[in-house]
Amino acid sequence: MDPQPFATRLTGRRWLSHDTFEVRLARPRGFSFAPGQFIRFDAAAVENGGAPERDYSMITIPADPDIGLLVRDTGTGRFSTLLGTVGMGTAFEFTGPRGYFVYRNAGRPAVFVATGTGLAPFVAMARSGAGGFVLLHGGRTTVDLYYETLFRGLARRYVPCLSGTGAADACPGAFQGRVTAFLAEHLAPGEYDFYLCGRREMIREATLIIDDRFPGGRVYSEAFY
Ligand SMILES: Cc1cc2nc3c(=O)[nH]c(=O)nc-3n(C[C@H](O)[C@H](O)[C@H](O)COP(=O)(O)OP(=O)(O)OC[C@H]3O[C@@H](n4cnc5c(N)ncnc54)[C@H](O)[C@@H]3O)c2cc1C
């Protein structure tokens, strides 16, 4: 489906940590998408802003009455600050749905690998019924483990990969280190479908490790920044 323009309003905001929040937007009539896809806000269409175009993956599923996004407040970022501060009811325009980062049930075990808010498309995939997956979620400390309860319930194996000193000690099943170190040293050999989302450097490094350790593994990726 080609991206179409839609108008919406902010209906909710919930902070999940000091720098990460969910927003809810009214779902415009006629807007549909596949879990894993994203929407794009355009400069000209943003009230109160003038920010350049910005993309966000849905955490909600097509059957939900609203659109949910998971946003990192980057501190200095123009559009994430706008989303984190504007009043309820603020109007936005976006185009979508966009992207091809969707779950393909190919009969091979799926390994989802996310850093930070790169978790967003996996929230939608898990909520829409993708099952039997392993999830590696990279963050600094347990504060970064948004949707932990959801994934502990739905993943075949949920591995928080925490890079902050000693952070894994406080978290059952957590790995002390980055997602790439877990892939390089701890994921059991096998033929997997890998889904990578988040920082470009992580995707590059993970892809090299997969080529080396998991020949025949398929890789799908979405770089956020
Ligand atoms: C396909 C796609 C999907 C995306 N989905 C999401 C999403 O679901 N949630 C989300 O928060 N962002 C997502 N992004 C990133 C988003 O589009 C913006 O780039 C981000 O919100 C920063 O915009 P800004 O105007 O606030 O900051 P800017 O002023 O543009 O940049 C500030 C700094 O923040 C860094 N940065 C950008 N995104 C992130 C991030 N997510 N986490 C940590 N640092 C970051 C950049 O490297 C830059 O140095 C996605 C990007 C793409 C390409």
C-alpha cells in the first residue's frame, strides 16, 4: 500500500523512563498498516514545530483504536522534544504506512535484536501474534527495559543485554554486555531469521557477526539513527 497523508491529534502521553515515552494519536479513518511499519511526520504539516521529517514505528497493532509510538527524548532533538511537550489535542499530519520491516513466518526461529527504542516494531509484532521468538534488548540499565513484562510473557527467550557496570546483576536472565557480544558468544548455533532494529552501528556489527557465526541466517533490518 502506498503511503497516504493523514491528519491526527495527540490523545495521550506516558513516560516509561526519564528519557523515553509513549504517545497515543487518534487513529484516522482509513489508516491501516502491518506490524513493524512506521509513519512519517513532515515539516510542513507539523503545527508548533517546523521540525524536519521524522519517522516512528507503531507499537500498537492494526486492531487497536489508536496509534501508539515509543519515543526517545534525545535531549536536544527537535521533534522528540516537541512530541514530549506539546499539549493534548495538538494536531499533526503524517504519511504512511511505510517500510518493509515486518515479521515473516518462515518456519525458522526468529531472533529479534533491538537497541533502545528499536524495540518499537517488535512490540507491535509480538502483540500481533508473532510467537516463539528470542528477543535481545540492549540498554544501559534495567530502567531501559520498557515492555519487559510483555516480552517475558510472549518471548520464547527474553535476554536484556545491559551495558552499564553491574547492571545485569539486578535482573533475572540478563546478560552483562551489548547485544552484539551476546550474538557473538552466547546464542546457540542454528539457522535463524534475524530482525535487527536500532542504531546503525549495531546493525552493521551484528550483521558481520551473523555472517560469521550463523551462515544461512537471514537478516532483516531497520536503522533508526
Ligand atoms: C525507519 C525509522 C523508524 C524510526 N522509529 C523510531 C521510533 O519508533 N522511536 C524513536 O524514538 N525514534 C525513531 N526513529 C528516529 C526518529 O525518526 C528521529 O530521528 C528521532 O526521534 C530524533 O529526532 P529529533 O528531531 O528529536 O532529534 P535530532 O535533532 O534529529 O537528533 C538528535 C540526535 O538523536 C539521535 N537519535 C535519533 N533517534 C534516536 C533514538 N531513537 N534513540 C537514541 N538516539 C537517537 C541522532 O543520532 C541525533 O544525534 C526512527 C527512524 C527511522 C529512520
